[in-house]
Amino acid sequence: KKRMIFRVWPRNPNGQAIKPSPLRGKEAGNGLDLWGATLYDFYHVRRLPNVPNYITNSTGSRLAKWMRQAGELTAKDELYWADQEEDPKEIPVADIGELIACYDTHHYPSPYPFIPCTHDGNPTLQQRIPLYLLPKKLHVHDPWNKLSI
């Protein structure tokens, strides 16, 4: 997915340059270091406050740590927003076995069934399906005879 960053972190014109630092903000469970709870938690920021085109992307929690360490507290609203940001939490993928058990074609809007090969790419399983979650008998809807066994 492509998402746009639309917030800008204001800088003190006499502030220090933002250099690579070991300071880190909130991170996702997989170690992704640029994590934000919402799109409002991502910012464009000037690394050098007086150079308008030297811009980088960062997150509110990371910038808040750096700004506090550097003593640059001019962005009060952004610092407050970063302090209120939720902590990262893991959202487990859906249990495939439960989805199979709850499957009902009446819950899907028309045109159902979908015509094969009209979507981009193959569906991706997000977790391995343990055998005990699979039904004893698996019904496959293939009216166009696309599957080979």
C-alpha cells in the first residue's frame, strides 16, 4: 500500500542538525523502526532547520525523543501528540480453521462466486494451517474447472 505523509514537524530555525542517532522511537514487534499508530504519527522533518529541501521522514515518538534530548521543545502540539500515541500491539492473523467453519456464501455480495483470474495475484496465506483445523471433507468450488488434481 502507498500512504502519504502529510504532517510536518516544525523546527527551531536555530536548532541542531538531526544526525544519525541510536535513539529509537516506538517499534513494531518485528523490529520495524518507523512505527506509528496512525498516519498522523508520521512526519516530514528538516534535518537542518534552515535548509528547506533537506527533508527526511520519521515518526512522532522518535522525533520527540530526539527533540527532548536536543532541548528543542518548540513543537509543543507534536510533542503532546507523540506522548499520547498508543503503544504497538500485535494483531494476530485470522484463524483459517475458524474462517472455514464460518464460511457462508450468503454473506458475500453479488457477483458471487467471483469469476476466476479476474483479480491481481494469488491469495496469500498469512499463517500455516495445522491439519487438525482443516475439515475432514474439503469442498472446492471450481465451476470453471481451473483446478487440476
